[in-house]
Amino acid sequence: MVRMRKAVDVRHVSKEINGVKVLDKVSLKVERDERVVICGPSGSGKTTLIRCLNGLSTFSTGSVTVLGVRLTDDPLSIRHIREKTGMCFQNFNLFPHLTILENCTLALHHVRKISGLKAIEMAQHYLERVKIIDQADKYPVTLSGGQQQRAAIARALCMEPELMLFDEPTSALDPEMVSEVLAVLSDIAKSGMTMICVTHEMRFARKFADKIVMLDEGKVVINTDTQDFFKTTDNPRVKSFLRLLDKR
């Protein structure tokens, strides 16, 4: 069977909350093995858009197709997409009552039906990959923010997804912890995995992304190759956004 090249196909997606348009006719295409950064000011719709890709948020009009599956109200379509898609949140969302190893094996047991030593070995493999294998038997509260985010990444990777979504993975971290998480994301990118990352870390985006999509007030301001994004001088909204980030 021929594998479809397109990983994500968003067409004219709009979403309203209490009469306010959070997303306004957003269209976006992501190819297999492509790394895409979604950026923009706070409240521009970035998190809402990425949550629409796996059914965590609904949308009013338009269509979303992920890995060949059209997202509908049918729980089966959502399940098919989530089985192939991993997501990391800005606040980690680790289960506090489980050890890091148990956090990583939970979905292996209940979703992939992998049990015993094989599940443990898979979890250990990905904890090793994100360089926190020494934290496997600890609880999330004892880890630093950077370690917790790396644990959350390992947990998502255990499902061996075809697509990874990251919602501002460094926004809850102290500045000194940001670099360690971004290093992990860069390492994953080298493996060729399809990745979509919402971030304000534009120095990272320049190195990481094949393409950058900027939203403002729920609309796509620009959708272009990374090099072209940073060379854009005739778009005042892009220039203003980058200037504000430089002042931080």
C-alpha cells in the first residue's frame, strides 16, 4: 500500500466561542516528515488549532484530515487519529501518582495491549533517548520542569506515533531548562518524524522548522518556508512580532 504523503490537511477551519472567532478560515497542509512551527502572539489561536488536530477541541466549520483520517464527530475517527498521533502539553500532564516509568507504560498496557517486560523495555528505551532513564522510578513531583517535559515526550514516543504535536513545550519552564527540552526536540526531528510545534522560541524555530505558520487574531498571517519567514521584510505584522520577541 502506498503511504500518503500528506500528514495534515486543514481546510477553511473556523471556530467561535461566545460569538468570538478564535479561528477564522484557517488552512494548513503538512507533508510527511516535515517539521512545522506555529507561532504568533498570545490569543492568536495557536493552541486551539493544534488541539483541533486530534479532537481535543471542536471546530465550527471546515475540515481536518490527519494521516488520511477525516476528523468527524464519530469517536472512531478520533480514536484512529489519536492512535497515530502523540501530543505534549505545556504543563506536562503527567500522572502524579505514577512513577515516570509507570507514566510511560500506562498507554502501552491499555491502548497497545503490550504488557510485562516488553512494555518496560520500550519505556526504558525512550527514557534513555530523552536522557532521563535515571529518573524512571521517581514521581513527577521530584523532577525539575525540564525533566518532567522530557518524561512527557518519552511517554508520547512510547506509542510510536507517526505525528507529534507540541503545544508550547517550553512555556512553563525556567529559562535554564528550555535548552534541554529544545535539544530533545531537535534530536527527534533528526529521526525524520513529522512534527508540529507551537512555540515562541524563534531561534529554535529557525534551526528546527522546515516551515513556519504565523497566526494573528485567528487568521493565517503567513505560511512559508523558514528561510523566507525570517527574510520577510514587507509584512509589518511579522516584523512587529519578531521585534517584540527580540526585546524579551
